[in-house]
Amino acid sequence: MTAHQTHDEACHKHDTSLVSAAHATLHCLTGCAVGEILGLFIGVSAGLGPWATMGLAIFLAYVFGFAFTLGPLMRREGLTLQQAMSIVWIGELVSITAMEIGMNVTAYAVGGVHAKSIFEPVFWIGMIAAIPAGFLAAWPVNYWLLKRQLKKCH
């Protein structure tokens, strides 16, 4: 992507630079982080164990990750849910999976999912560490997906 190219222009020209992959990863991270944080917040607040909390967080990360991609695509392109899903499912599935592995392994290792309350500093330290870990896990994956045209810019 050149200095004068917008992200949309680069995507339409099938730009597969690390910058384009970073943009795609940040977009994916937005939905995943919303679901992840919500799931961890609910799980810890409800007193669920670490595995149940992570399961809920992963489930919600997929829900929000797909919703943040499908909703705008359907509105912008006038597609049905089935049409939009057929375009993005493999790229989003692989991208979200990589992101969730990075985020949950980090949150678990730091201890955020073991917190007894969302008011414990370790909960927030886990979140602060998990978000960049998810980005770093998914960025090369998104680069690979874009390069092989398995993921669309959105």
C-alpha cells in the first residue's frame, strides 16, 4: 500500500502487504475483543471456572467477530446473511481462531481468568496483555489469508 493509497483502494487491488494485514487484523480484533471481554467479564462475575469462562469468551468472540464483519458487508453490498457468510466464513474462522488462541493462552497464563472478581487488578492485567497477544497471533495469519485470497478486506 503506497502512502497515497487508502486502505479500501489497497484492498480492492488485492494488496497483501503487512499493513493491509494489520488493518484486517485490527478490524477482526474489534469484534473479537468485544466478545472476549464480555465473556470474561460475565464468566468471572458469575464465578465460573477458568475453562467455562474461556469457553464463554471464545463463543462470544466468534459471535461478535462474525457480526462485526457480516453486518457491514450485508448493508454495504445488499447481501443476505447466507451470501455474506459464504464470502467471509473461512477467512474469519481462521483469523478468529488464531486470535482466540493468542488471547486465551495469554489471559490464562497471566491469571486474568482465575480472578475472583473483575475488580482484581489481575483481571485487567490479563485483558491488557491478551489483546495485543491476539493481534500478534492473528496478524501473520491474516497476511497469509489475504495473500492466498482466502480473506477479503472488509
